[in-house]
Amino acid sequence: MPVNKRNTRNTWIGPDDAPELTDDFFRKADLYKGDRLIKRGRPKLDKPKIAISLRLPPEVLARWKATGTGWQTRMAASLKRHAP
């Protein structure tokens, strides 16, 4: 199977060839408040979902998967409706 490879060729020759550090570079850099790294990206959820391992009969899993894309969400909703 062919795999896409990134261009890993090094075009940097010496210190005079280093890219210029622009304002855009520093806007994208990590931010620190004192010694603490301020994380970027999506904020943490109040109630994150929990990954579990669940053993099901193959025919049950096959029937859920046969319902198409989103079967895991539908399974979770069904479990939630029928929870004691």
C-alpha cells in the first residue's frame, strides 16, 4: 500500500539561512503565565464521556453496526433511555 510521505528534505544550511521570526510566529507560540503553560484548544468538558471495554455477542454488535453511521451514538442513547 503506498504511503504519503512528508517532504523531510532539510533545506536549512546555516544560521544565516534560518527563517525570520515574525509577529505571526510569536502569535502562534505557546503562552506561559509565569512557569505555567496556558493550554490552547478546546476547553475541557464538565462531563466528559468515559471509555470502557464491553464484551457483546457478535450478532448484537453486527446489528448495531448494520444501522449505519452513528451507531455508537444511537447505542449510547438507547442505553441511557433504559438505564435503571
